[in-house]
Amino acid sequence: MPIDAVPAGKRFFIHTFGCQMNESDSSRMAEALLRDGWAAAEAPDAADLIVLNTCAIREKAEAKVMSALGRYRLVRAQRGARLGVAGCVAQAEKARLLERVPYLDFVLGPDQISELPRLARATGAREARTDFVGSEEYVFPRADPRGVGAQVSAFVTVMKGCDNVCSFCIVPHTRGREVSRPVPEVESEVARLVAAGVREVTLIGQNVNSYAGGCTFAELVRRVAKVPGLQRIRFTTSHPQDLSPELMRAFAEVPLLMPHFHLPVQSGSSAVLERMRRRYTCDDYRAKIGSLRALVPDLALTSDIIVGFPGETDQDFAATMALVEELRFDNLYSFIYSPRPHTSAMRHLGEWGEVAREVAVRRLERLQARQREISLEKNRAFVGRTVELLVEGPSRTDAAKRMGRTRWNQVVNFEGLAPAGALAQVRVDAASVVALSGVERSHELPPVGVEPSHPSGRRLRVL
Ligand code: SF4
């Protein structure tokens, strides 16, 4: 395929769907294109290259990709823009996508990001690059610190893929087997990001608990916590089966590890969990949460729940509601089961029994309504308290305010002057289901350059 140099002034637009892994991959794609001479476009209709970085986790997510492609078809026709699909839909569909979408120029799997600059410049034949790269040869794309701009918080990929085969999940098919990133690579990426102004990192992977890049995941957290200048660590996502006592202790012993844990339970019925192939029972999950809360009493806990999984009875759903009542999650991401190709749940749909759509919708509404009440009660308990925030910048909902996150990952919109990167003390005076609001009392300016994260090294400003 002929390859042209990137003509001056050519711009790209990346439309990202789905999870943090995709957000992180989109950043790596953007950095690769910038290095190759492209500039970023503000909007798709000003772009000469449009890449959709896609999610295949639910049918609805896939439908959104198809409808976006329909819109971008026009830009391609009017501007001669190149159009590509990357991410999980690309991986699941491979070259078939070129047949389904005749105006698509290329298809790029998640392991093939390094091929993007070549595919972006290529002219001529349409191409699909979707090979998985084995654990021996896989090289994790490195974050370019120039790409973080004014960001205070950044994702750092520590592993990819998943060796579990939960019966509802397409991820093993789209992201392949687990590959862990070597410890020194993770440490040096965090150090480079901190030197560029990042104060918080979220270590990401499909199942970070099974990290095996030279030490356990708990040990990796401890090693990352030693990077000078770093102030906060978070991670996502985790499988309850692989949650070790060592990682639980890290929450209590590593001051930089924030007291917020996302641990997907998926259902409150052990019978459903068995069909989901989750390899734990509700009692196992309860016991792990009990141990965690004994170590870290103020831990914020969030989770994922699927309702309407094949064969879910009223009793199964009642057990899910009871678990939500008992564990009182701070927040829940809940969805109706979506049959995905290449999964065993889809193959067993007839045998296990499909839950009628209207039943699943009713269950989801009940679950979400109750969770909203719990989240609101939990947020209201913060009213009157003064909490520490890592300030991220202007509020997205009120231009006159600033925005930061608590240690428990709540968004707080506040009146104050604290710059991005500062740690602010904010008195909370109101709470909603999704956010808190308040007034700044004081802030500590971010360290200058790379300084130790010890509080004694910070400069204090009292309002
Ligand atoms: S642990 Fe299960 S749900 Fe999570 S990515 Fe792996 S297969 Fe999917």
C-alpha cells in the first residue's frame, strides 16, 4: 500500500467510546499521530482523519458506533477524510467490518495501535490490522508526558487482556490473554507523568488484581507510591476472586492509595454468579468486603451489577436488592444483560431462559432508584465536613466554580481559588446524588518541580 508523508495542516479527530482502557488507548493514538506530523481537530467536521475507538461490551454501545459511522460518512465524502474503526468492535468484527461498512478505510485492533500512523497516511487499499500480539512480544505504548497538558490525573496501563471467561463478557475475545507491563516501565512512566505535572495516577487494566509484571499488584502499588511528587493512587478494575489480603492491607498501609475501591459483584444471587462463571459466591464477596471494611472503615465501595441475566428469577433479583441494602455501595454501575457474540451465556440463552425485556427494565429501575437514595444519603453525610480535594480545574457545571475530587472519588464543585494540582480543604455545604458542593477554606500549592509528596514540603495558603 503506498504511504504518503503527512501534508502540513492535516488534522485528526478521535471519538472515544467505553472504558478507561479505551480513553488511555485514545491518548496513545493521539500522541502517535502528533509525533507523525498531524494536528488535533476540535471537531470531526474539521478533520482529515477520523478514528472511532469503540466499545463492544453491550449491544447498545455497538449500535452507537454504527450510528456515529453514518454521521462521519458525510465528512469523509465532503473532505476526503480517512475513516477508521479501532478498539473492541474492530477486534470483534475484524475485516468483516470493511464488508459491512463500505466507506470505512481501515480497522485497527487494540494491540495494533503502533500501526495507526501508517494506516492514517496510507492511500489505496482498505486494510484490517487486528492480530493479537503474544505476551513475549507485546510492547505497551508509552504515555508521552507532553500529551497530558494541564492534566492533574492520568491513567497508567499496567496490564491488558483477561484470562477469566465470565460467561457474559466479550473482553477476552476483544482484548486477548492477560499481559502485564514490567514494573520498571510502570515506575518510569509514573515518574515522567509526575515530572509533567500529574499528581494522581489511576493504574488500569481489565483485571489489575492478577498483575504479574515482576511482582504482585499490591507490591506494584507500594512501589509506585515511592515515586517522588506523586500524591494519589487509584486503580481499576478488579475481580473479587483475585483480591488478595495483601492488596486489602495496602489500602490501610499505603497513605497514597485512596480509600475508594471498585469491585464488581455483578449479582446478589450465587446461582446467577455460578452461571456467570464468576468463581465466587455472594458470601465470599460479603466476607471480602467485611475484611476490607475492618481494615479501612471509611472505604468507599462501588460496584457493577447486571440485571436480567439469563435465568434470573424474582428470587435472584430479590437477593441482589438485599445485597445492595446490606453492603450500601457508594455508587453502582448497573445494566440490563446484553447478549454478546462469542460468549457462553449467549450460547446458553435458550437453555437458561431469556428474561423478558419489560421485566429486566422494571428490575433495573427498582435497583437504580434504591441506589440513588443510598448514594444521596451517603453524600449528605458529608455536609458540614471539611474534606481534602485534589483540584482538577474549573467546574464543568458552573464556570464560576472550581472542581476537585475527594479521597473517596466524589466530585466537589466549590467556590475558591485553588489552582489545578493543589490540595484544597473545602467545607461541604450541599450534596446531590452525583456531586458535592462547598467553599474552600485553604489550599496547599502543588510542589514545584519533582518534590517529595510529604506534606511538610507543601506551601500553605489560607483564604
Ligand atoms: S474478569 Fe470477567 S467480566 Fe472482567 S474482563 Fe475478564 S471476562 Fe470480562
